Amino acid sequence: MPTPFRFLRAGPPPPKVALLSDAAFFTRAISIPAGLTPAEATAQIELSLEAVSPFPLSQLYYGWWWQPGSEHALLFAAYRRRFTTEQIATWEGSEVVLPGFAAALGAAVEPATTLILNYPDAISAVHWSIGPVPAKVLTRPLEPEVTDEERERTRAELIQSLGGSQHVIDLAGPVTPDPARSDGEIIFRAGDFVSRLGTSALTAADVRDKAELAAMRKSRRRDVALWQVTVGVAASLALLAFGELGLVGGRMWQQVREKQFSAQKPLVDKITSIHELTNKIDELSTKRLMPLEMMTQLTGVDLERKPPEIVFTRIQADQSRGLYTIFVEGRTSNAAQISVYEATLRKVPAIEKVEAPISQVRGDQAQFTLTAVFKPEALLAPEAPKHPTP
Amino acid sequence: MIRAVRHFFLTRALREKLLLLAFLAIGALWWFSAFNQRAISFWRAQRITTARLAEQTQWIKNRTRIEQAAQKTAERLDPARTLNGNQLVTTVAQLATDAGLRDSRSGTPSTEKSGQFAVHSAEYIINNAEWEQLKSFYEALQKRSPYISVERFALSAAMNAPSKLTLNVKVVSVEIVP
């Protein structure tokens, strides 16, 4: 059953090629000096064509066949008016427009070979003497009702007029392009006969207007670039699809791990709880909160450190805020004594850090909050201190 | 197949090529944006799970050591002297009474329990206390360490009567559950 995507199974179609009547073209073999670059050879060929043609180049459809290193090139040209507007319209969308014989020029043939191309209304003979570029191309038109004997006689006459043919290849049918497998060449085939025409050779052999060809090549390059971008985007979509599959797999893996986490949680909670309680009990045994001992350090055993104007109103010690930290709120009628007292406490070896900022002053009364941090070893003195009245 | 698709693409009109490319690009961007969010979310979740599992593994690996440490800690305590929640409250109340503190009240004890240990804590408020009484109470409490410990200690004096003190103390007891 045909589907909209049947072309995918069918593969790429053959490239569209317009093969023109050989009889419309005149051909010449021109010599090319050795060592010319392709650009120089092109200039040389176009100069030669201008010299041999009765028409200016702008009135010709022309192309040529030359291989680097060859001592000659084969020119072929046709007067533009030999082609009707309808005929030219059929070239639209063609990858290449060639005279029929030019499709066979890429064949690998022995020296002194003549290739016979049979058309319903003509016979063409392409003769290679030495090298890959033919030395001569001849075409003889035939009447539509020509007999086999007349066709055979014309063929023999063509071979004789070319002279020196050691090998003759007869193509029974027309050469047709193979499905496009690469951008680098077009392969023409007729039975066992194969002709490979590379991109540069096709560019030279294409008979269309050269400026038009340049514009087509430019748009072709743009289209290929668009294709490459499209392929890149499509590839990213494919990568995303793989990524989605990876995510699905990842989530399954994650679920397994979460189940493992949940299964282990009660055991781990129990171990954690034992650890925390053990630590807490160890701390209760070894690290006691000693608020009155800390306060004794602040006042001195006989209150010798605390100025008499300073009165403590609140003392607080909290294990969660520091085992060796005491917070004291106090007031005094002599605010200057706060700084004096703070300076005195800074000199006490047992105290690591002390701060006593004034929090409020009302009339002659100043309130302050004293925070003192003690050195742990200072509070672990063996003898029990005498606690003074705050 | 790719050659056939390529030929199909290249033989379309320019506007069709551009439209096709634009649709594909928009789709890819849209998908990538959604995928990116889900991927980041998954990546974060798996990293968190990895970290949690690694932490669990460490705890399980150290289980024997932790249980041995708990056993050693338990061995240092005399089970007969450990106190449950009710005993904590009554013992502290008794110590306060012994120190001459009458105006006192306790809160409801709370308990943390795991394995063979239980830790009970209770708030205790003593009002209108004299300094010497409080000092005596404090020293009595400290003598019961580590079976009873002070976790929070807040002592304040009344503004109008500085010799009358209020003590807010949080005490903790350890119990070894048989």
C-alpha cells in the first residue's frame, strides 16, 4: 500500500539531467599547453571557442571536456536559437544540461576506442585516440524511417571517417543517470558501460549560460547549507529523544535508590539517635553547665572585681548558646564604671572574651548586657569556689 | 534513506525549506527547554539522594562503634542512680525543699528515648528565693551530676526587692532503661 513516505524506501531518484540532441552541437578538439591550471585552461578554451565560432559566446550554449594534464580539450557549442523556448523550459530544475554524447565522456576506455551512440534520429561516434579526452566527435542525422542496413552503413562510414579505431563500443540504448549517491559526481550507465562525471567536469560541460550557472551554484550551496543546519537540528532532536530515554532510566534508578533510602531510614534513625543520646550523656557527665562558677569569675570571690555601683539584675547560662558563656543584664548609676568593669574582666585569665555594651540609659541609670566567654580549662578547677552574692 | 530525505528537502521551494527548518528549530528549542528543566531537577534529586545514601552508609558502617560507645557510656553510669521523668521532678523538688525553697513549681517532664537510654528534662521555677538557699540548691544539684544536670539557668532579681530572686532552671536526667 503506498504511503506518503514511500519515497524513503525507494531511495533517492536519479538526478534530473537534460541530454540535448548531439546534432545541434558542433565540436572541436583544441590543444591546451602543458602545465596550465584549470582556470588558465578555462580562459584558453573560451578564447579558442571565440576564435572558431561564427557567433559571439553570448549567443552560444557551450561547454567543454578537459582533464588536467591533457594536451587537448573537446569543445562543444550550439547556437542558442536552435533551441525553442519550450525546449529551454524543460531544462528547469535540471542539475546539468549536456549534449547526449557528453554523458559518455567520463568513461574509462582504452586508447584508440570509438564509442557509437545510437539515437532514433541520429548516430554519434566519440573517438578517443590517447588520453581521457576524446579527439573527435561526429554525428550523422538519420531519417525517422531509416532501415537497419542504412543505420549499419552510416555507423561503418562514421568509424571509417574517424580512422584508427582498435576498439568499438556500441551502446544499444541511451545513457541514463544512476540514482544520486553523492554530490561529487553523476554516474551515467548504459548496460555495462559506465561514465563517471565529476562535479568540476560537469560544471565545465554544462552548456547553460555561465552566469546563470554561477547563480544556480550559489543557490545550491545555500540549499545545502540549509540542509546541513536542518540535519543538525534533527540530530539535536534525536539527541533529546535519547536524553528522554536516559531520564526515564535515571528516574527508575532514582526510585530504586529512594526505596533503599526509605528502607534504611529506621535503622539509621535508631543509630543516629543512639549516637546523639550517647554524646549528650557524655556531655552531661563531662561538660557541665556551671553558671555560678562563671558568675564567681565575673565578680571575684570577694566581689573585688565588680564595682559596687554595678548591680546584676539577671544572669543566664544556656547549654544551647554555649557551655562556657554567661549573659548578664545589669544596671548602674555610674555609666563610666561599665567600661572600667569590662576592662577589668578582660584582664581575668579565665575569660576568653567579654563584651558589655550599654543597652539603655534612663536618667542617671544605665542598663547594659554583659556577655562573657570562658576558657573551658579555667572552669574545671578542682576546688569548689565560694559563690558570692550577686 | 538519508539521501532520499536530502533530495526531498533540496527539491522543495526555498520558503518550504525555511519553514521546515524553522518548525524543527522551534520544536528543538521548546523540547530542549523542557528537557533541560527536567534534567536539572533530576540531577539535583539524584545528587541529594546520593549524599543521603552516602550519609546513611557512613552511619551503618559506624553502627558497631556507636553501639560500643553507648555501651561504654552506660557502663560508666550506675543504673540504680539514674532517674526517670517522675523521679527527676520529685528529686529536684526534694532538693529545693531541702534547701528551704518553698515557692517552686515544675513543668511536665519531656523524654527523648533511644535504645537503652532515655534523657528526661523538666523546667523548674523558684520564686522569692534567698541567695543562700539558691546556692545550697545549686550545689545539691551539681552533686547529683551526671544523673541530674543543669541545661539552662536563668536567675533574676525583682526590681523593687533585689534580695528576692527568681530562678528558672531546666534540669536533665539520664535513665538507663533495662
